[in-house]
Amino acid sequence: MADDNKHHPRPHFLRKKSIQSDFELLDASFQEEEFKKTDTWRVFRVMAELVEGFEQMSRVTPAISIFGSARTDESDPYYEAARRTARLLSENGITVITGGGGGIMEAANRGAQEGEGTSVGLNIELPYEQEPNSYLDVLLEHHYFFVRKVMFLKYSYGFVLFPGGYGTMDEFFEAITLMQTERNRNFSLVLYGREYWQPLEEWMENQMLERGYISEKDLDLVTFADEPEEALEKVVERVHALAQEQAQNRDDE
């Protein structure tokens, strides 16, 4: 295990963002004339953020993204579980990506550095909770939520989701929707902590499936883990297989 006091490389900051522009972009009631005149020009800001993100993130694959509550403190068993899971991933040559904040995100980035792998944070400025943690090798500061989501999904071979709140649920349902609709076929989705996730699974079975809103095979898109080694096993084979496939495709070109 790496020394907790080791020097952490200074994160790479793309730019400082403000949450106000996201609010103005999405708020239907915000109809000031000057803002409407500038709306179309925001496409260039979005494009610039995508290009910068693509350039940075293309250097860090293969990767797995780890999600979970920013409010989880170091005494919580899930903090240590996320730390151990990330360390195992790093030791197996897999980059660890998080939202760059505290709680489970901090634990995962910390474990990634302890495993001597690459620790990435895709941060976004929020009114609370989202200060970057100190265990990051690469930090991207995002202006728009949807651009940040693209980075998570484009550069991850899978998600490991620890217990969390709305943000964690948002990432879960977005990922599983893309898997169900085959927009993201080569993807692994692991829910860590059956005691937390089981009520959601039962609701999906008793409500969604029972009413015919999803099919039986849709439930198979998700796997569960209760130990870091179990989570590793569920994702590492897929990551390495896909990485080898991509390398072979490049060689054949």
C-alpha cells in the first residue's frame, strides 16, 4: 500500500466554472432579450469543453467510473470498500474516474493512487459539497453537467455504484437506459452493497417488470457486489477484453 503522506501530483485544471450559466441555459423562465441573443453562441462553449475533455481523457483509458455519496465520511464501511475497490482496479492497470469530490469519490481516488494507478476527477462546481479532493492526478473542471456525463460514459468500460443520493441514481438510470437501448453495448454496471440496492431491485421487479414497462432481460443488465474483490472480478475481465479488442482493431487498420 502506498504511503498516505506521499506527494500527490498537482491536478490539471482546464478552467474555473460558474453554476449560473447552467442555470440560465436550462431555466425556461429566463427569457431576457440579451440572453436569447447569446444562446446560439453557447454551442461554441460546449464544443470547446467537449474538445478539451476528449483530449485529456483519451490518454487515461482503460477506465472504470466509481460513484457514490459525497456525504460518506471516512468512518463509513462503504468509504473503505470504495478505497479498496479502486486500489484493486489500479493494481490491475485500470484507471479510476470519479466526480472528483468528497466521500465515496475521495475514497476511490485515494485508493487509485495507493494502487499506483491514474486517479481522475471530473468535477463540477456546485453550491455545496463539490470541492475537489486531494487524491487526483488529473482534474477536469466542467461547466455543463451534460458534457461531464459524456466524459463518464465515453471513457468508462463500466460503472461501480456505491450507495448514494440523487446524483448516484442519475448516473445509474442513465447508464442502464443506454445499455437497454444498445447505445452502450460494451458496458459493465455493478451495484455495490446489496443491502442498500435490494429495495430498488425489488421495486423494479414488482413495479416496472410487473406492469410490463421493462422486460425480464433488462434486469440482467445489473450485477451486484458486496466485496471489493467481487466488484473487481465483474469488471476487470470485460475491461481487459475490450482493451485487447481495440488494440487488435488498431493493428488491423
